[in-house]
Amino acid sequence: MGNSLICMLKKEKEKEKEKEKKDQVGGSRSKRLGGGKSSQRKLLAEEEALHRQVLAMAIHQHQLSQRFEGSMSRRVGGGSTSCRRHLRDPPSDDPFSASKRVPDFVENLKDKKFVLVHGEGFGAWCWYKSIALLEESGLIPVALDLTGSGVDSTDTNTVATLAVYAKPLITYIEKLSDDEKIILVGHGCGGACISYAMEHFPQKISKAIFLCATMVCNGQRPFDIFKEELGSAEDFMSKFLIYGNGNDKAPTGFMLEKQQMKGLYFNQSPAKDIALAMVSMRPIPLEPVMEKLSLTPENYGAIRRYYIQTLEDHALSPDAQEKLVRDNPPEGVYKIKGSDHCPFFSKPQSLHKTLLEIAQKP
């Protein structure tokens, strides 16, 4: 009987121990389940703290990038009307790191409107950094899409003349008020478009700036300038031409392959801007760049011209740009060191400084 009682007591104790274990397991499980929200809150708090640290680092980077290197300048040859400037960008290529203070001279400028004309295959989108910088400086930037470019819906295969290609620019100039003048900026083959506008509206243009652009002479084609840079005519014809109206018809445009574009246009540009260009570039209408321009001293020649050279340009080499300047001398020549064919991507601050310097010339 005693043994039986002892056995029963042992069994009861074992049952109690098992129950305590179950209670402990259940309790810890409930703690884990109940503590899920607490863990999530803790995780979110850690992530928020991490975001704050990243933001603080970004702000610090912006503060550092506000330190600008001074630009050096010197006059070479050409007398009082010819000047050459060499510019370097600050350590940061972020256009939004610049001070937002409007320069004092801007208030006294008579012509504050910059009309930005893109080059071959580009669109108004390529000027986004320059637009931000010009606006912060109190100026008025206007970026246009040429026909069949950017977001313009025209089929590039139907753009058969320079007049059609430049029509958005011409239409814009026609709508200016009688007392309004603009500063034209043309990039790449956009140089032909602003030359065309200069010939037709000399009274509406105060200054023309050719940015590594086709600053052609009278009777010259824009294509002639790029031809040597793109290699032999046979290679060019076989690789890049587009036959939009059928292979038995004349070619209508051309489009470089992505790797070739990267090497020619964007060899110094940030990766994010190259990515933007890769999804935004469009075919280039062929006929406008094959058309000879008719330019007269009375119209085209009456407008003050400036040329900005890009010294790491693989699309229009520095030698080719130097030849353009020799053959058709402008009033002023500026050089941007370290820039590829797209200084609005690779050297936006240096480009901006140059535009401001030209704008304030009396």
C-alpha cells in the first residue's frame, strides 16, 4: 500500500512537472508570438536609423561638393575679339550641389532666355542638368524637341529637310515678341539647326553658342564634319543606315549601336546619364545632315558666335573642332577639359559657368 502510494505520488509529481514544462513551452511560445510586433517595431526603428545615417551622409556629400575649383583663363592670339577659355569642373559633377544664390549680374542682363537645341539622336531631355542650373541662376532655359526627336511623335523616316527638322525651333522664334531676343545654344548637329535659324531670324538672336557642334560654313553639309570621325563611308553605310521606306529606296536615317554610342558620346559621362540616353536616343534623320546650308554675311554673319570645345570628345574630336574654329572663326572660343561629346552630362558645372560668362558679355 505504501509502495503504491509512493508510486502514485511519483506519478502525480511527474504529471505536474510535465504540465509545468508545457506551460513553460506555451508561455515562451506566446511570448514569441506576442513579441512579433515588438521585433518588427525594433527592426523598423533600426531601418529608420540607417536611413537617417544615409541621408546625413548624402547631405555631407552635397556640402563637400559645394567647394568649387577656380577656373583659369588666358587669352591667345586673335586680338581683342577672340578669346579662349579653359574650364575644369569642380570635384562633384552634381549640378544640384551649386549654390542657389542668383548672381548679381543676372538682374542687369537684357537677354536672359537660353533656347537649348539638342544634337543628333538626342532630345530636350538631355539638358535636364543645364535647365536646373540656369533656372537656379535666375535665367530662363527653354529646351526644344526637334522634329522626330525626344517626345515628338513624328516618324524620323519622314523628316526629309533641315527646314522640317528645325521647325519646332523656327516656330518658337516666330512667336517671340517684337522686342524679345534669345541666346541660342546648339549641340552636335543641332549646330546646323541654329545656323538655319540665324540665317532666317538674325534680329531675334543676340548670341549663338555652338557646343561641340557643326558650325558649318556656307555651302557645307553637317555630315561632312562628322564623316571623318565615323570612319570610312563604306563602313558607315553598311552599319548604321536605316532604310525606312524599304531597302530598294534611299536611306532615311541612321542609328549607332549602343556600345558605339557609349564609346563615341559618353566616354566621360556618369553611368546614370548613359542609362538615360540608352532608353531615350532616337534614330537621326539622314536628309537634314546631308543638306548644304546657305548662309550669308548679312544675316548669319551679323550674329555674335561662340564655340565651346570639348577636349575628351570621341564623336567630334578636338582636332575637328579646332578646324571648325579656324575655318569659320567665332568671336570667342572656350574649352572644357575632361568633357566628352555631352558636357551637359559629364561637365555640367563647367558648361554652366561658360554659358554664364558668354551671357554677360556686353
